[in-house]
Amino acid sequence: MKNKSLVELKNVRKVFGKVIALDNVTFTAEKGEIHGLLGENGAGKSTLMNILYGLYSPDKGEIYIDGKKVKINSPFDSIKLGIGMVHQISTLVPEFNAVENIILGTPEDKFKLPIKEEREKIKKIMKELGLIFSLDVKTKELPAGVKQKIEIIRALHKGAKLLILDEPTTSLVESEFRQLLKSLRALVKKGVTVIFITHKIKEIMEACDSVTVLRRGKVQDTINKEQMSKEKLVKLMFMEKDIKVTESALPKVELPPAKKSKKPVCVVKNIEVKGKEKSKGLKNISFEVYGGEILGVASVSGNGEKELASVMINPFLLSNGDILVNGESIKHLSTLSVFNKGVAYTPEDRIKEGILNEGSIKENVLLGHHTEKRFFKKNLFINWDEATKAAKKTIKDYNVATPSEELAIRRLSGGNIQKVIMGRAFVSPTDLLITHNPTSGLDVLTVEFIFNKLVETRNNGGAVLCINEDLDELMIISDRIAVLHNGELKGIFQRSEFDKYKIGLLMIGG
Amino acid sequence: MTFITSFISQTMVYATVYTLTSLGIILGGRTGIFNVSAEGILLASASTGFLTAYLTGSWLMGFIAGALIGTVFGFILAFVHETFKINQFILGIILVIFGSGLSDLLYKIIIGVRLSAPQAPSVPSVIIPFFSKIPVISGILNQDVVVYFMYFAVLVAYWFYYKTKVGLETRAIGENPKAADVVGVNVKRRRYLATIIGSALIGVAGAYLPIAITGTYSPDISAGRGFMAIGIAIFASWKPQRAILGGFLFAGIEVIAFQLKLISANIPYQFFLMLPFISVLIIMMIFKKHIEFPASVGKPYSRE
């Protein structure tokens, strides 16, 4: 076999504190292919690529580019070697426009600022790839999809022959993903090699010519397109686990017939909410959620689902209408009082809204329950013994991978943070769970776990309102699906009527 | 007419102190290092600058000594922050106290107590023929070389930030250090350089106080101007071209307060000493909505 590999990482090892992030990893990407890097959260994908990009230095191991051994100490070195990387979280300067962001860091002409010439060069690259966006708007005003395009152009402008994309689809909708794929194909034709990091099997199957699967810091296998199958990839990702997956490579869960309560747990009556920024808010929405059912809310992001999630726990946002929980109006209650009525909430943005970053797991589990009697001594002091007990129980029931409940929560992976937030919702008896995008960015194994918890709640007679932008997921776990578009309720479907095409059309206003 | 001429002339002298100091703070802040220690640097460099000028008989040596002391402070600030990730504000306050103590100590060791204060050699003025004789305009033009150095420094800073790529990259560090890091900019090195050069500028401003304004050193000679300069940097949204406006504004208020003190005998003079600080507060409230802040100011940066 002819050796035409562009990149080779040999026997790479990286340890963070006591955690072995990468253990003797050897990785090869061939010239002119889209090479997938698949693994669950925390498998070491990003760490490996950050080493290649020079952001992390490996404890052991060698890097070869075009067969030559190289030393990469910082992105300065990797850029010179023709490596570009688009990170999971935007690394643009929000106050700069696209041109300023793209020309940042190019080595020549440090004491000039040739905006006009660079602009033409950038436009040419954009044209070749069919990527169109405004070059003059501050990037903080642009949606995530456009920011990503700018980062891709930035890498190419610096002469990247190898483009690393770290979880590029996290904030993209389906049509944007298609467009990204098209651009990547165009790039590959021009001889650029792409490394595509993801935890989604579906994307690997659609996008990649070959794939390397990582598991807990070790390489499982590298296989090419002909050998790929959903079952095989799932097996490689999780090894001992045997997960059933659906058509869209999501975990299957059983939804047994459950006893629906006679009276609804939650009644939403003609509510109106003013929208923030570009959103139109909510207009005259009414629905009921019964005990023993999961009501899914489907909407394209920005069509009122954020307002719906907020108003359910912060009724002061209501400009009209009423919300009843267990027959009582919560219209004039504070968020804390709403929680004390048996409502639990898991927010969309788990890092920004869900946790206190610097707090321990224990402290985070206590949040929202901190005024309940059993966590209070003499109505003044926190009962830490009880809090420890509750945290330990959450860690055990929700399989949170942590050495102790005293660990700062920010040190957990996204999946484990979400498990803590889910667990917190059930520290006290919960009649109504409101959950917003509970599985975004999580791997199949964690998604399956979260799904099962939601279904378990439902089977035990709880009511669940699941607001989720992923229709595939909603169709798996919902008893009914309500569709929001432009702040209006477009219809509610029973499980027997679920039709991806019909619901999808309503979601975009068709 | 002579009143206006002397008002302008005095304002420009104080504006030099304010502008150079806030420019120094801006340089650091634009890379994310908030130099709260300006007051300490002013004091330490005022003392060392004066002593050097007095002992060597050269005003220039005085300014060089002031800039060197600034460099040392800047290096300490950058090194301790970047290496140990110690909170910049605490570090800054410690340096203020250190600088204030150091300044008096050095003066007392070298000069001791004297009946008449020793005088520093004066700084030469730039004399432009003909124009220097016209009232008002002469107040603007008849200035010492350091005033012209201040103009030059502001111009260079403006050119650097808005007309060069290094400047663009430096601004990027202040907004999002990661963004600069991933495109190959050495964040740590830039932070060191900016903090050290900025502190050296503050050192020049410090040496200017005794050498050019009062002619001699006295304790607490900076009188809170290092803290006011922080206000100017913020008021200026960390832009050099606005810092000079802020410098003139604050200097003008200070000179007016000084003149009022001389003509009104019935009001306690402390009231006038307070005026500049009150004006800062009011100005900050008025301009609150127009103030921008580099997002990473005061925050440590590490990759992992």
C-alpha cells in the first residue's frame, strides 16, 4: 500500500491531573479525505486534536506531517504547517467584523493593515466554497452557523491543508448541516483534508470517508466507508453496552401504556408573553399536561420555545392568561414558590443557567431546594448532612461519574452535569417536570439514560413538558407533540398521528 | 488674556500627567491586564525620577529613571499575574502601597530633612519663533518637550491600534484571548510587553510631577491622579484618542479648582481638592452608556 498519509500521530499520551485523557493513541488521516473522529463525551477526541493544533502539549508521542517528524508547541507552529481548526465554542472576537477576524494572526506585514486587499482574497475563497455572509457586521451579531463559516474561511485564508472541525454541528440545523457538507466536499476536491469530530453516528455515516473511533482515551479501530454500519459504530463506541438504535441512530426507548391522570397537572390558559429581541413571544397559547404523559413541544429555535420555558417557572413574564398547577394559579408566585408547588425545571443552557460553575456537586444539588424544611436547621442554617445525603443519592441514582460530591461541578463532562441537573429535579417529589433540550450535545449512551429517566417519571404518574428542538427525539419519547411557530400553537398531535413530514412542515410555518 | 493663557498652559501640563498615565493603563488593559497600580508607579517614579535628576543634574536621566521604575513595576505585575494567576486588583493595590512607601523611603534616605527643598533641573521648552509671542497660542505652544512626547505617544498608540495588524491582534487579546491564541498570537508575550511599556509611560508621568511641575519632591505628590487616570481609561473606552480628551477635561477641572481655591478665602480648600473626584463621578454617570470595556480585562487566561 502506498503511504500517502498527511497526518500521523504516534503513541500520544496526555494526562490531566489524575485523569488519563489519551493513552497511547495512534491516529492517521490520509490526504484528501474527510476523516471522522467518533467517540462519546470525554473520549479524548478534542484533546487529541488540540494536541495536533498545538494548544495542548502531549506528555508523550510524536507527530508526523507528510511523513516528516514535526514539533508543534503552539498554534503558531501548526498554522505554519498548514493545519487549521474550528473549535466547538466560537473563537472569534465578538467586537470585530469577519474581515478583521479572518486576517488576525497572519504573519506577514505586521505593521500594515491591508483590509481592502485581504477583503478581495476572502471574497474569492467564499465564492469558491459557495459560502455567503456579510463581512461588515460585528460577529457578535451573527448566528452560530455564520460564525462557523467565518472560522472555516479564517483557517483556509491562513493556507490550511488540513481542516479540523470540532463538533461542528452542535448549533446547526439540518439544512445548515447539508450546506456544511457541500462546502467540505468542495474543499476535499481542492485537495484539503478534513478531520470531523463528532459524537453522532448519523453524521459520520453521512459525511466521512473513514472514521477512527476513540473510547476512554484509547483508539478502538479505524474503518473506511464500506465497513461502516450503525451497529458496528455503536459497538465500537460503547463496547460492552448493547444499545438498540432507531433509524436516525438515536436510542430506542419503550413507551408502555401509562395511566393518564383524570385531571390535568398543568393547565396553560390563553397565555401571552412579550418576546425578547427578534422573537415574537407567545400569542394566546393554551394546552394541558396530564400526569403520566410526556408532552413534547416542537419548534425551530426562536419561535417562542424559550419564552414558554421561562414563563412556566417565572409567571411574572405573563402579560395575559394564567397557568394552573394542580388546579392552583401560579400567576403571582415567584420562581422559588413555583418550585415549592412541585414543579421542577432543567434549563436549555446547562452551563449558564443550570449550575453554579464554581460550586460543588452537593451545593448544586441543593439549589432550588434550599428553603425546603429538611435542608433547614432552625429555619436558619443549612442542614449539610441532609444535603450530602441528597447529593450522594443523586450521584448513585443518576450514575454521575465523580469521585466525590464535593468536586466542583465544572470539572464534570457535559453529560454528567446534565445528570446532576436531572437528579436535582427529583430531590423532592415532582408533579411537573419542565425540561428544555435535555439531551443537546450528549452522546447516545447519556441520551438513552436521560430518555429512560423521563419515561420513568411519566410511568410513575408525573407530568413532563419536554421542549426540544430535535423532532426525532421528541417522536421517540412523547405521548403528544405540540408545535410552536412564530409564537403560536399550530397544533397538537397524538402519538398515533406522528408524522415527521407533517410536523416538520408546521414547524417552519408551512 | 493672561489668565486664559496661563489656564491653557497649566491645563496642558496636568493633561500630560493624566494622559500619559491613562495611556499606560490602556496599553495593559487592551491585552487584559488591568493596571490598578498606576498610583503606586506614579509615586515611586516621582521619587526616583526626582532623585536621579537632582543627583545627576540631568532632567533626561530623571525621566529615564522614572521609566525604568515603571518597567520594574510592570514586570512584577505581569510576572506575578501570569505565573501565579493572582487577582490583578489585589496585586495592583499591593503595588500601590509598595510604591507609596518606597517613594518616601528613598527620599528620606538620600535627601533626609532640609530647610529648603532641593530643586530639580528644569525641562527645556520647545520655543517656536513668532507664534510663541501671541497670547493664548503661546499657552499652547510654549511647552516643555514632555508635553510634545505625550502627543507623540498618543499618535503612535492610535496608529498602532487602528492601522497595524499587530495592533488589531493586541485589541483581539483584550476582547477574547483565546481568539488570538488560536491564530498563533503569543498572548503571554504580548501581555508582558504591553504591561511593561504601559507602566514605563506611567513612570514618565510620575517623573514629570516633581521635575517639571513642582520642581521638587513632596510626599503624596501624585494626589490620587493614578486612580483618576483609571477613570479616564474607562471613560475613554480604552481608546488612546479619547484618553487625551479625558486628560484635558480632568486637567481643566483640576486647574479650575486650583484657581478657585486661590480667589475664594471663605470656603475650606479641601472642598476644591474634592472637586476633580466629584466631577469624575458625574462624568462617568453621564457617559455610562457610551463606555465600552474590553471583555477580558482583569481575567487570567490559560489554555487548559
